[in-house]
Amino acid sequence: MKKRPDFITDEHLKYLDDLRESGDTNMWGARPYLRQAFPELSKQEQGQLLSYWIDTFSIRHKEVK
């Protein structure tokens, strides 16, 4: 699994999971939502967070068979 940057919290990942579930936006368009929800993150950190979330989504959400 891709190494999780130190600044990324479970809260960040849950927020993106919930945003995806809501269907409010295509996840490639999530940066404005991140900017509003987490204004303390720089643009670079927002991009890293979104990239990490996308890259690890299927690993973090494996369905148990």
C-alpha cells in the first residue's frame, strides 16, 4: 500500500468516503470540498490527500467474501 503522508488523518479519509457516497461531486472535482472542509491544508496537501485516497480506496474498502 502507498505510504500514508503524516498529515493525513482518518477524519480526512472518512470525509472523502462520505463525499463519494453522497454523489455530490465526481471525486476528481473534490478539491473545492476539501478546501472548504479543511482550510488548514495547503493546495499541495489537498492534492496529496486526494491522490492518496484515490490510490488506496480499493485496498481500504475490500469486501470480505
